[in-house]
Amino acid sequence: MDPILFLAREFLHKMSGSEIGAEEREAYRESLAVYCDSEEGRVTPRLLIASFNRLAREEYRWFPPETMLWFLDWIASLEDEELVRSLESAIFQNIWLEFDEAPVRLRALEVALQREAGLTPPQQSIMRDIYETAGADRELVLDALRSDGSDYASAVMSVIGIA
């Protein structure tokens, strides 16, 4: 496992774990936000993304589903386009493959679409790869594409062969 994520795993869990009280989770989130806004902490989002980029597929399971949901929500909230582009799209397929929980899978699909729109040609969308490996869960992929409703999602559906 990436050393930064090994060290941060417990902190990330404290920010996201359902068994952690809401006030404590919020305190950890606020602490991270304050640190990221500080001079010495500005590099933290880049380091976090780079660390997730380096994870092997099976290492994603070292994190509970709640932490993955937090991570995906965090990615969706990023406004720095360069930072968002530094996230490798394979992360979404890795999360899809390693988590059976529908909320995690659906959020991975939603954030993948958000990240790819305007950046990735539909023919190169990770959604196609996820769809091809989804097996019995292909309908969840199609639901995410349909509910997105964007021109990009429609183009990806055409690439997949769903009109």
C-alpha cells in the first residue's frame, strides 16, 4: 500500500466511518480542510490523488465503503481542473471491481462521468470498460448513464451500443 494512504487510512476512516459520531467526523473533515488551506498543506490534495493513483486494484478494499464514498464525494467537489485531470480514470474501474455495494458503485459511475465530460472522448470512456466487466450489474451502469442525461452520457451509451 502507498505509505501516505497507509498512514492516512485511520484519519480517513475517522472522517467517514458510520460508527464514528457525526460531530467527530465533522471535526476531522474540518481539520483536513483547514490543513489543506494552509501554506504547508496546499500539496495535500495532490498527494492524496497521487496515492490513490498508485494503489493496486485489490488495495482499495483496505478502505471501508464509507471512506470510498467520502473520497468520491471529495473528488466530485474539486474545482481545480488540473488536479481533477491528475486522477487516473482506472480508479473508478478499480472501485467498481472491488466494491459490491451499490451506493459505492453508483457514486463511482457518477463521478467518473462528471470527471470525463469535456475531457475524455466517449470512445475512451472508462464507463465502456466498466460496462464490459459489469456482468449482471450492467443495468446499474446504464441507470447511471440515463440518469446523468448529458450529451456526453448519451454519446457513451452510443459507444457501448445502447441507443
